[in-house]
Amino acid sequence: MTESIQVVDGLLNNVESAKMLAAAFAIGIGALGPGIGIGLLASKALEAMGRNPEASGKIQTSMILAIAFTEAIAIYALVVSLMILFR
């Protein structure tokens, strides 16, 4: 009887470990793309503002909007990670 309880406890421990690992990969990989995207976006926007300072208002508005859309992808990854972790 105690052996079967130990096996079940070990199996549940493995399932919880797999869930934590999957959640870590989900948010880690899910945040990698938006992080690179925001870096490239800001770099190009600053370059464009340096070349044409008169258009910096329009460039900045477009940049902030694009950053918001890019950050939404990271939030989706966070939601998926939390769903994996707590289900």
C-alpha cells in the first residue's frame, strides 16, 4: 500500500515539475521575440528621428503604437504560461 502511494506521489511530482518547466519555456521564448522586436523598433525609430527631426512627432506616435502591439504578444505568452502552470 505504501509503495503505491509513493509511486503516485512521485508521479504527481513529475507532472508538477513538467508543468513548471513548460511554463518557464512558454514565457521565456514568448518574451524573447517581443524583446528583440522592441529593441529593433526603438533603434530604427531613433535613427529615423535623427535623420528627420521634423517628423519626430509622427515617428514617436507610430513607435509607441507598435511597441504596444508588440508587448501584447508578450502578455499573451504570460497568459499561456499561467494557464499551463495553474491547470
